[in-house]
Amino acid sequence: MRTFDLTPLYRSAIGFDRLAQLLNDAQRGDAQPSYPPYNIELVSEDQYRIVMALAGFSRSEIDITSERDSLHIVGRKQRDGVERTYLHRGIAARDFEQRFQLANHVKVTGASFDNGMLTIELVREVPEALKPRKIAIDGTDNVAALEQRQAA
């Protein structure tokens, strides 16, 4: 596997350290956890949904934390103390930790758990100050007003 040294980017690009860190993490080749299975949906232009299949878990065994630019979902299965002998065990129901990196201005708006499916709603809320705005180009009327101001 080919690796890239991103050190020059750290030295010359200010404010892009998070992007460089994401690229660094992506190239490491560490296996991403595949349990529990999940989907990430684009609901609309600025709305997203994460759906996780958590068979065998209850609401009290799931913890969701959103901090700055990451979403952390933890499942800790409580042991009931009953000794079981399985002939086939297809439902994993094991502890897990899943982390998602959130883009700037993406916020978690809600979560629900129904029939073993955890649904987390996200929305991108860009502040008005950061949204693109239309800049009017001075026309002939504005040129006359500008000349009057300069003459005064």
C-alpha cells in the first residue's frame, strides 16, 4: 500500500489541519468496525439520517454522545447471568463503539429506537454569516451617486 507524507501540508496550510488529519486517518488502513451494520442516508440537501441495526439491545444499553465534530454511539450489552448453550448463534448482541466524523455545522437533531433499529437525525445548519450572499454590481445610477459624493 502506498503512503503519503502530509507533513508539508501541516507546515504550509493554516486551518486545514482537520482535513489533513482525516486524510491521514483514512490512509492508515485500519479496519473500520463493521458491527453493528448501519446506513447513512441523504434525506434532503441539508438533512441526513443514520440507521443502525441493533438486534437484542434495549434503549438503556445504548449511549449517544455528540461533541463538536464527532458523533459517538456506544452499546453495552447487560449480561443476564443465564448460561446458554447455542446450536447456532447468528445474533451478535456484543458491545460496540461506533464513531462518525461530522462536517462543520452538522448537528444531531434527534434519535429514536424502534424494533431494534436506532435512527439518528442530523441537519446541517450553516449560520447566516457564512451563507453565500449576492453582491450587487454598481450600475450607472450608482456611478452618478458616487461621483456626487466624491465631488462634495
